[in-house]
Amino acid sequence: VSLHARPLNELRASDRAQFGGKAAGLGEMLALGLPVPQGFALPVQACNEAWSAWDAGAAQTLLGETRRDITAALAELESQTGLRLGGEPPLIVSVRSGAPVSMPGMMDTILNVGLTPAACASLAQRWGDEFVQGCHRGLTSTFRSAAGGEPPEAARDQLDAAIEAVFRSWRTPRAVAYRRAKGLAENMGTAVVVQQMVFGNLDRRSGTGVVFSRDPSTGERVLSGEFALGRQGEEFVGGEITPRPVAALEVALPEAFSELAGAAATLERHFRAVQDIEFTVESGALYLLQTRDAKLAPAAALVTAIDMAEEGLIDADEALSRLTPHLVRAVLLPGLPSEIRRQALCSGLPACPGVASGAAVFSAERAIELSEEREVVLIRPETTPADLNGMLVASGLLTARGGATCHAAVVARDLNLPCVVGCEEMEVDPGAGVAAIGSDIIHEGDEVTVDGGHGILLVGRHTATQFDPPPQVEGLRKLAREWLQAGGEAGHHARQLLEALE
Amino acid sequence: VIERDDLVRYLGLQPGCQLEAIGVFFGAPDDAAAAFEALAAEGMVRQTARGMCLLTDSGRARREELYRAEAAACAAGPVVEAYEAFEPINLAFLGWATTWQTRPSGEGDQPLLAQLWEIDAELQPLLDGVSRELPRFGYHQRALVDALKRVEAGENDWLLSPAKASYHTAWFILHQDWLEALGRERED
């Protein structure tokens, strides 16, 4: 295994374990001939070696020997792009972490690295002061939140400090606690992706967005997602601006939109799964910044599996293996309309389908007490047998921790109680009687709704409606009947799916 | 006869239980209502419209006071020593439960159950010692034995079912009571 940085265009899906999913996905996109900004990635081993050397007292700085790797990779990137970091014309890059498994507490992104006073002056001549000042604010704000200080003056120092911040974030207490709870290896390490910046905030023909190759709620064969004109990606993900539906891109920049639709189709054919794609448009030119398999609502999982089998994108047995009896049942049950589901406050694993509303409570005792007056939804960090009686009186259940086989999920299925588990963005404090999802706080007594089929929590009371099942349900029935004869595991699975359709 | 303070502790471990469950746990079905009413008269407990039994604020205060005194009294001695011997057995049981849940259906149940009998055989003598210090642990012992009797009768639900007074449920309640008695927090 090479310890060394590699250009993104040399990476493939098979490099995922060493270079992380982000870099591997970018490499695959470049190989498909799609427009992706050039860059390089450092393998997880670089992070591990840096920490080993540091722990052994063998390195003066955490970055240590990695600096030589960066120098070599940077020289190659400069020759690929014809730009120079800290030189003329200036190379400006983003620095992102890329652990094989995403985890809370890890540094995410530092934007506009290399934006020195000289680079600012140079870019301002071409694109104006206002734009350059906006970029510099992007650098200082992302640098501060990731590295905890001001960016250094020299471009190379900025790059080194940003990469070191990624390494450092591997050991934040929150990331360490997360790995311990999940049983993830401490020496898994994080990769680093350094990539030429493209500017969604450059002019009125620029912007940034996220798009799904098919609708992740319904599975419908339309591009769906969001787009914001004149913005950089970080503002978007950070929720600082309200984006518009991606159809707005079709009106504003029709050429970029049609190129994006083509790229989405290419990626879908290549990965044989619905894709979740981040993109930026710079002065009308489209760039793809990330792609991954999309998380789909149960209906979308069913619809796309059957559609893709009909399109010949996947085999019939692959389509069936993507579906579970649990998921099929969730599609047929009454549910919340997709426009309501989009207002979800947080999401976790769907553990038992059904929709329930009630007053939020954070302990079994309070659930029992409050249930004398009104319906309650029990929200716990996780459940134990001491919570059982609270679960008996609750209309719905939600936990911050746990997987599909945790105590809460097992009991909820036993009781047929709408349940979502593993809402990891949520912190529950039963003592204080609150739950927090980022800056959103739920207090005891607040009306909430859980949708156990979709694994989401919403504020307020929402009513489920019975939908007409999508026509793909018939396609599934037909496929499953054909596979009944197959016998063995496949036949057994087909029978279970048919039973769920009853 | 159900001890007043034992009932206070039990209601902390199983908030919302029915009178019937109290009778089963204490092996005194006929005494449960009277014991509960006596505590209710003191304002320590109350029953919801659905018949669920709960501690009141003063019941909770009593419970904390009881455990605080117990933790001080047990600080160094046989209850702590037994708990240290319990920790590896607890891990063995949790590992066993995972193996049981993920076993291929119906295969090799008997050898696996034999492993559980061994785990239980290690646990019970430890609990004998604890019960000499804290007599209420005898109730936990009996809950474990009752669950295993059901399993021996072929009702495998009584191994792990979270909705029953299964072996796992009894184990959990015992573990929680023990931690509280030592003034410790659960480590997960």
C-alpha cells in the first residue's frame, strides 16, 4: 500500500478503503469523463502514520513527513491546472476530510485555501473586490471553525494547517466517543481530499446545489434537489440560505441543467443505484463535487428497484434483494405526504412503520404520567427494560442510539409501535427534559410526530393518509412470483416479500 | 409480606408496572395490593387510571435516600466483591444473547442452551452471597429461575423477550438494582 498522495484522476472505487469514499467517487467520475475539478488525496495511512509518529514523540509537528507527500502532489496539481499555490495565476483549493465511514465531530471542509493578500489582489482584478472579499470570508470562517484560529498568511502554510486540522479532527473527543460506541477501529484513519476550487459565488451564472438522479421520496424518474444561485457550497449545506428547487436551474442556466441531467444518468448507469450528487456551476460551466448512493424512502426504494430492473439496469434478483418485507409493508401503510416529510427535523433508522403524534416525553415515568391526559411520544437516548411500561402507554417511540436489533426496535415491533431508532444527530437529556437537534430544541410537552416507516421526526401534529400504492407494486408481485420457484434463499425471500404484499 | 422499602426500590426499577407484576416479583400475589396501598397512604406511590404503579416525588426521594445509605454501607465488602466477580459473567451473558439471536434458525439450540445453564450456574452462588447481605436479591434469583423453568418447558420466548419477565429482563433489573446499591453508573 502506498503511503503517498495520489491525483484524483488515478483513483477508482477499489481505492475506497485507503482514500475514502469521497476521493474514490471523484476518481470514478473523472474516469467517466465527467467534469470534476482536479485535485489529489492523502490516504488514511498518512493520518495514521502522522499520529503514530506524534504519539511516539518522533515528529516535531503532527504533519511531519506528510509535508513531503503534499509537496509532490501539489507540484503535479499545479502542472495539471497551470496555476500556482501562492503564485500567479493563483491556485485556490478546498480541503476536505474523507473517512471511510462518516462520523460526527470530524472536520468537514475548509474553503478557498491559498487566498493570500497577493492572490486576493490578483483575483480582484479579474472578478472584482466584492467577490474576492466574499471568498476571503469563506476562508476565514471555515478555517476558524475547523482549526480554531486565523489562517496563516502564506498559501502553503494555509494548506498545511488545513490538512493538519483534518488529521487533528480524527481525535476530537466526539469522534473518539463515536468510534468507541460503534466499535470502529481507532486506526481506520481519515483521508484528505485537496481539490481545485470552483466558485458558485462568482457571478449570476454561478451557483451550487444537490441533486438526486431520481426523486428520493417517490422514486419518480425526475431530477430532484435544490439549487442556489450565486452561492458557495458551504453556505448551502450549513443551512444559511434557503435554496430553490433544482428546476430553478433549468430556467436560469438551461445548458448546465441539461449537462447535469446527462451526468446524473451516466452516474446512475455506472453505480446502478440512485445517486445523490453535489455540484457547482461556475460562470455557466458545470462541475461535479461528490456522488454517493442516495438514501431512499421506502416507496422510492421499491419503485426504483422495480423500474431499474425493467430498464435493464439491474437483474431481477438484484431488484428483489434490495427490498425487505419490512420495507414493502412500510410502503403499503398509511403515511405522511412527501411534502410533509421534507420538513423532518431529524432522521434515523425506520424500526417499526406507522405514524404517531403526541406530546414529547423523555422518561418512562413522565410518559406514564402525561399519558393520563394526552397522547405521548417517548424519546430516549436508548431504551432498557425499565422503559417497557413507558413504551406500553406511548403512541410512538424514538431513540438517539441503537440499530435495527436494539432493545427499542425489538420491543416496538412486538408492540406494533411506530418507532425510529439511531437518530444520531439528536442529544437527549432526560434529566433536563429536553432533546436537541443542532440548535433546535424539543421540550417536554411539545407536540411531535414520528413516522416509523420513513425513520423521521417532525415538529407538530401530522396525519397519515392512505395512498394508492405505486404501480410498481404489481411489478414486484410479478417478479416475486417468478422467483418463488427458484427455491433456496432467493425463493424464501420472494415468499416473504409476497406475504408482505398481502 | 412485601417489605415497604423493597417495593419502593422495585417501583424505581419497573416504573409503571401493574399490581400483578408486583405480586409475581415478590412471590406474594395476595399481598401486593395491601403493600401498595400502605405506601399510597404515605403519599409515596400512586396508580394511574390504567392501573400503572408509580413513585411520587416523595417516593422518589425515599428511593434515593435508600440507595445512598446502601451505597455507603456496601462501599467495601462482599457486595462489591461479588459485583466484581459478576462483571465477566455479565459480559459472557451479553455475548451469549447475541449468539442466540443470530443463530441459524432452529439449529444447535441445545448446545447453546447448555452454555446458558453454565452461565446461570456461575451466577447463582454469587447471588446467594449477595442475598445474605441484601435479602431482596433473593427475589431477583427467583425471577431468573422462574424464567429458566419456562425455557426448560420449551417456551424460548422467556429467554430474551423484552416484553416478558424473561431471563434477560430479570438479569437487567438485577444488574440495575446492584449498580444502584453500589452507587455506580451503568457503563455501556
